[in-house]
Amino acid sequence: MSVEMPLWRAIGYFRVLALAYAVLRYLNSYLEFRHPVSGWIYLGALTVWTLASTRAFSGPLRCTWYVLGFDLGAAVTGIVMSGIIDSPARIHGGAPTLPTIWAAGTVLGFAGKGGWKPAAFAATLIGLANILSHGGITPDNIHNIVLLMVAGCAIGYVIELARASEAVLTRALQVEAATRERERLSRDIHDGVLQVLALVRRRDGDLGELGRLAGEQERALRALMTAGPPAARSEAAGDGDGPALRDLTALVRVHADERITVSAPGTPVLLPARTAAELAAAVGAAVDNVRRHAGDGARAWILVEDEPDAVTVSIRDDGAGFPSGRLGEAEQAGRLGVSQSIRGRLRDLGGTADLYAAPDQGVEVELRVPRKGN
């Protein structure tokens, strides 16, 4: 909901309450007017117009400039009529006009529609009508005009700031969404296509294996290009009773071989499908780093821990390790395995990814995803 909509609702309520106040004021003093019937006719018309335009004053789109122009005309007409049907003694004594504070609703409407400049224009016309047709330049008139001008310009300026802030926020959210989607695509490409290309470059796989991997990545890319937004895919994975659940241990155990040992609870570790898939992909990226960088004889251990408030997966190897600063250099060189495929995934899940490494002491990656909200 727009931040300015509550102000429009307040303007609508104000017009109705101000109309009731004007009618009660006139009811209390109409016998003192020279032409009381004319005043009742005007207030009757003002009542019809106020009630008929209540829907229009519910927002800036419905409240057109034509509506505001007619509203301003009604306010000015009531002020001019006050100078004609009221007695000179009452006018010089500071008696209010027929619309009284209802005219302020017109100024507020101009402020909501166009900002402080249209509000100042409407306040000026109403002020001139007061001076020329109802009492001239008096302390009461000047006081009322200044209050009207200040209130209208202040509300108009606030609405301008609200609209500008809302536009900036919308743009920031769009940029954030685009950045997150770009990071997601980078992760998917890194975890598949780039790894196959790296294998081709090293030429350490036979043609049959390369062909199989290339076919898998072709299918993955086609699915990526034709898939809907991530939110839509995650909703589609669920059923009418809630999000679908997957067993994380089943997704992690596929990495077990003669070099990699997987330890997990005997019972399934159930997580929402998207969370389990993203966490398993991060584990896969860590395991791929072990196979590529830890050394030919290095071993690795994967430990899955199911806690009441979080799920933790640790990947530790006894390989070559690396010195501090290596990750920053890799990221600057465009290698995004850790920053995107691991840390980026955990950040999007609301979790954390901690990495500990030292030369000749192996690497340990700890992935932790809270259960709350997943």
C-alpha cells in the first residue's frame, strides 16, 4: 500500500467532519443572517457534493483536477455568499464563513494531488476570497489564511517526499531482485556448465564422459531458460497443505565414495524442498572444490547435524588447504565457487557459511540453515 494513502483517507474523513461542523455552526446562528434560506440552500448543495465526492477523495487517481476545481469553486462560492447574506456587523465581528474549515479540505486535496505548489495556489484563492468578499484585511482573516497556507504547503511537501522515497525504494527493490536473480543464474551456471568446460580444458576425461556431461548441462540450461521465477517454482513444488519436504541426507549421500565419507542421522532430515535443494547444491560445490583443489590423495568427511532450531552440514578435508586471501583473489579473478555457489546460497536461505583453511591443514566448511521460516 502506498504511504500516502492514509493521508488521503484522513482528508476524506476531514471533509465529512468539517461539513458537519459547518452545518452545526449555521444551525446555531442562521437566524442572525439577512438571508438564512440562501445559506441553507448552499449548505444543502455542499452536503450533496461532499458525499458524492467522498469516493473521489480516496486517492490521487480518482481525485482528478476537475474534481478539485469544482471543490475549490464550491469553497470560494460559499465564502463570497457569506459576505452577501450575512450582516455587516457579524462580518466585522469575525463571524466565520458558510463553509468554515471545510475549505481547508480543498487545500489538502490540492496538496495530495500535486504537492505544495497547487496547495499554495488553492490557499491563495481562498484567502483572496476571504479578503475581498468577507471582512477585508483583518487579524482573523490573516491568521486563518496563514494557517491554511502553512498546513497545505506542509502536507503537500510531505506527500512529495513520500512519493520520492517510495520511488527510490521501489527502484532499490527492483535492483536487489535483479541482483539476486543474476547471482542465482551465476550459481547454476558455475555448478554445471563452467565445471564441464573446466574438465574439457584440462582434457582429463574421456570423450564418452564429456559427452554425457555436456548432454546433462544442455538439458539443465534449457530447463533454466524455460523455468518460471524461483517463487513460482517453489510454490509448484508444494501441495495444498503446505510446502513439499525433502530429505537432506538423501541429497547429500550421493557424494559418498572411496574418498568422501558421509555421516548423517539415522532418521530423515526434512526441510522444505527449495531449502534442501539449495543446501545440497552448496554441499556439492564444496565437495567439487575438494576434488579439484585438495589433492589426489585427500579425503573428506561430510557431517549432517539435525538440531531443533537449525540444520548444520560440515565438509572437512585433509588436503593442501590454502593461505588467507586466496578467496578474495579468486573472486576478483571471476571464480565464484565459494562466494556464490556456497555463501550466496546460504545467504539467500537466511543461513551462514563459514570457511576455515590454512596451508597443509585442509579446509573446513560449515553450512548452517535455521529452521525458523523454512
